[in-house]
Amino acid sequence: MAERERLTQGLVQIYTGNGKGKSTAAFGLALRAAGRNMKVVIIQFMKAGGGYGEEDAFKRLAPNVELYSYGSGKWVKKGLASEEDKQIAAKAMAHAETALMASENDIVVLDEINNALYFELVTLDEVKALLAKKLEHIEVVLTGRNAPQALIELADLVTEMREIKHPFHKGINSRAGIEY
């Protein structure tokens, strides 16, 4: 394995928008970092785990990449989040804080945290406070639709995935290995 690369300045990245590929882009970054022998922690919000192709793939990249999923497995409606969903999101936030303050980590991906914000499982103030605690060298990536303007302004890099055409509109459902 290659010698471990280390970042000296970690930035804040956001992948947002209605198009497909936000998590996929973050996972591609994790793959690239693993190739440089970097340590990546991925914390998924609103995903219970089980059935996603990335889970098995990241197990093969251990110990360079660790994936943790936090979700009830139930749909969340905006403004109607259950206490269980909020408690699970709080556990994900606590894990994220630990990851962002651990000197051995190089990249921390907070997958679907923008959706957790949108569905009111976490607050903007909580996310901003979390980002303020990250160690200087850690790169952090926030994914999910509906990134709030305040986070966009705080970030160093923002990419918006825009849907132009999607097979769902032709009646083609999600496919293993492609969408999950």
C-alpha cells in the first residue's frame, strides 16, 4: 500500500441538488483517498443500513474506510419527524463530532446530512457548531438535497447536481449496483 498522505488544510465540501450522484461523488472521493492510504469515516444520516452496495465495497477498503449508518428505516415527513428519528440523528451527530475531532482521520463524509437538516432531524446551529469543532487537517463532505444557504456560504467547495433526465420518469426503478 502507498505511503499515507496527510492533508495540512481540510476544507468543507458540499454536494447538493436534485440530480443523482451526490453520495456517489463523496464515495468516489473516499475511494481516491483510500488509494492514498488516507483514513475516511462515512456517517450516513437517515439510512438504516442493509442493502446498499457501498456497504460491502467499503468493508473491502477497511481499515482505510469506515461506514456507519444511522436511520430508522422509515420514511420521514418534513415537520413530522418522530422522536426516534431525532434521537438516531443525535447519535449520528455525536459520532460525527468524535470523527471530526480524531487526529487519525483525514476525511469525514456526512452523507445525507442536508436531508437531515431539511427534515428537521438536526438544526442548522448544530451543524455549524459541529463544523466549527473539526480539526484543521480534516476534509469534511456534506451531501444531500436542499443544502441551506448558510452552509453553502460557509463551505469552500459546493457542487450542485442538477437533474436533466432520469430513467425513473420512464418507469425504470432503482437498480442494484447503480442506485443502491
